[in-house]
Amino acid sequence: MKIKRIALVGGSGFVGRHLTRHLQNRGYACRVITRHPHRHRDLASFCEVVAANPYDHESLVGALRGCDAVINLAGILNSDRKMRTFRRVHVELVENIVASCRTAGVRRLLHMSALNASESQNKSSYLHTKGKGENRVHTLSAGTVRVTSFRPSVIFGPGDSFINRFAQLLRIPGPMPLACHEATFAPVYIGDVVKAFVNALEDKNTWGKRYELCGPRTFTLRQIVEYIIRHKGMKKPVIGLGDGLSRLQAHILGKVPGKPFTMDNYRSLQVPSICAEDGLAELGIEATDMDAIVPRMLGSKR
């Protein structure tokens, strides 16, 4: 399966921007599909940006014409209960992407899922719908579209919304109250995630497989925040909140603009975000440690 042109749904986000540049550097032509191309004029400087509604079958089919592969990176951490619900983004969009691939004659699809995504995970709507979407992309595509899906832990790197978000929150004066401070992660570097997609793209051995992507070390959320504090050269106490106060914080912050922390986020954090299998190694990638990237991101002099 020779691939020359790739369409990306959700390509204007953090992972999409890193992946698109890497694909372009490898000689692939990239087409980012978005409903609002005027918001992403910077992307047009290094790839093709096409206006289309990915939820509409005819619109998406038109945008996929002439492409050899599709990469779906669309996902949300919070639902707004209107147009951007978990089910709409993680399930219905996936169903339309597979159907549109079939109609447009696209035979390769890479799908971004999430670690611990599972239809049986009924407490977290995020993990439940991510799991349902992942299963749908594999079952609906059987026999016509070759699918590979990826299940990363939290992703870090330049421009991320994880390390950088906590770095911003730490600027608020006073101690930092931290909910779910014992939640565990194996943070994975964006460069390694990008390599996983690229390495799998034309590899027939990856068809139908699901890869867990984790970094080489496991941290609690508290350890990550203290890591950021140390490399920022700050002196700031972190107060780990118990379960009751963590729930209270989620209830309160879930009602403020931007929803920085919600009850569904709280439920997701109850499941350790660590890998049972080394998907990076299976794809020939050595996992990058946070020490190699994050200190420079934070301007550390250590």
C-alpha cells in the first residue's frame, strides 16, 4: 500500500501540528480537514488546509478524495452537552470517518484512542466513549479499511496542555491544592507518539493492532507537579487533597468557564494511566524520558 497524500481530522491540535510537520518532512503531502480554516491560517504555510464538516458524510467524502490514508486525532476532555459531546466526537465522528473512507476509496486509517479506553469503563464518559469509538473503528472497517489505533498515556512536549497548564497554574500565589494527587501516569513524549504513527503508516504488520504508548517512568500527579516546581526554580508547597475535597474541587471547577477540572476528569484519574504492553518498543522506538525534554521546555537552569 503506497501512501502519498494523508488527510488529518483533528490535525490543527497539539498532536496534529507535530505530526503534520513530521509527515511533511518525510515526504508525505498532508491535508488538514477543518470546519474553520480561517482559524488555522498558519497551517497553510506548510500543508494543505481544506474546509469541510467531518460530521457530514458528503462533505467529508469530498475532502478525502485523492488521499491514500486518513489519520483521526479528534478528541475532547470535556463535553459541553451541546454539539461537542463525548459521544458525538468519540463515536459518531469515528463512524462517519470509516464510512467516508469506504466511499472515497481510502484504504488506510490511523486512529488516536486513549490509554484505558474501554466500553466497560462506565464511570468515566471520556474513557467509555473513547473505548466505544476505538472498537467501532476496528469493527466497521473490517475487510475494507486497514486500521491501526494508538492508546497513549498523557502526552508531553512543546506546546502541550499538560506540563504547560500546570506551569501556568503554579503562578497563582499561595500553596497549590492538588486533587487526585496520587493518580499515576507514564508520560509519553510527543516526538515518540509522532514516530509511532509514522512507523506504522505503511507497515502491514500493524494492521488491526492497538498500541499502548507510554514513557519509561511512572509518576504520581504530585510528583509531576513537584518536578515542574523544581525545574521552574520555585518554592511552592503542594497540598494533596483527599477524595472528598477532590470531588468538591471537581464540582466547583466544572462549573467555571473553561472547565479546568470536572467530575469526569476526576473519574478518569481513578484509573492508573500506565501501560501493560510496550507499544513503542514494538514499533522500534526507544521511549524518551521527561528529563531530556521538560527542563528545557520550562527554561530550567538545572
